[in-house]
Amino acid sequence: MSATLPQNLRSDAQENRDRVLAAARELFGTDGLHVTMREIARRAGVGPATLYRRFPTKADLVRAAFVNELDDCRSIVVDALADVDPWRGFRSIIEEVLVLNARNQGFTDAFLAAYPDAVDFRTQREQAVRAITAVARRAIDVGALRADFVLDDFLVVLLAARGLSSTTETERVRAARRYAALVIDGLRASDRHGPLPPAPRLIPSVIPA
């Protein structure tokens, strides 16, 4: 029994950390960064001592929660790259990123306003651009994604979705899923599509129009 105890403790510690981060992201998203550590501990179902042992300061917790958010975004893109169906992989990026942003947009906005220099996004952004570009190219090559799609279109989709922030989280998620379905239908390759207007220059476009 003693040989398995350390592993059990490590597993319990990781579960506690995961619950704390999930609770923090949820509360920061709905109530802002002024939420107290005690409220977060209560939502996570852990004692304050456990919370402070993992995150000695609130700033530590806020940064860790945001990095956790970035990790979720990265996982969405990695899974899409691994999907053997290019169109399904592309669709999953659109839907899952929109839903993730709908759940936690308030937290993301608050974090970036309060800690503008806390995280260097350059590497993550470059990796995301390359990965999403690869998924989109695959979908174009198999004739599933409209050929005039450019990466700036993805950013337009994300920016437009920010208008969902005025509703409750439940309604935001429902709206995000419906919006994603509408976007995906519009991006599906079809001989019925007319030409798109010129693309905005929001980010470097690496997918040929």
C-alpha cells in the first residue's frame, strides 16, 4: 500500500489544481478578477490552505488560469491537425474555439486589461497561425473548404463573435454554437457561392486566395 500512496497523492494534487483552475476561469469570466480566493476555493471544493499551497498569490492564480485557457486553445488546434478528415478538423476549430471564447471571454478581456505584459503571445500566435493554416489548406485541397478562404477570415469570425458577450453564459454558448454552424455552412465549398469581397489585412495571410 505504501508504494502506491505517493502516486495517489500526486493524482489528488493534480485533480485539486484542475478544479481550482476550472473554478477560477468560470468565476473570472462571470464576475471579473475581483473574485476572492476564498470564493474560488469554495467553488472548487478545496480548502483555502490547499488553494494557497498551489497558488501563493492571486496574481499567480490569474496567470495560471490564463495559461490554462491558452492550453485549451492549443489542444483544439492540435486535435484538428490530427484529424484524418480535413473538413471535420477545420469545423472543430471554428466551433470549439467559438464556444471556448463564449464561456471565458470576460476573463480573457479582464486578464489582458489587468496584465497586458504577463504572457508573451508571439510564439503561441505563430504556432496557431501555422497550424490553422495547415488545417485550412488540407480542407481546401480536398474540396471541402471554399478556395477563397484566407486566414484573416478566421479572425473576422472571432471578432464578430465578441458581440455575444452581453448575454448569459448559457445563452452565449448556445449562440456561439449556432453562429459556428452558420459560419461553417458559409465556408463550405459550393458552386453556388459568389465571390467574396477583398479580405481585410488583419493578420498575415498565408493561404492563397
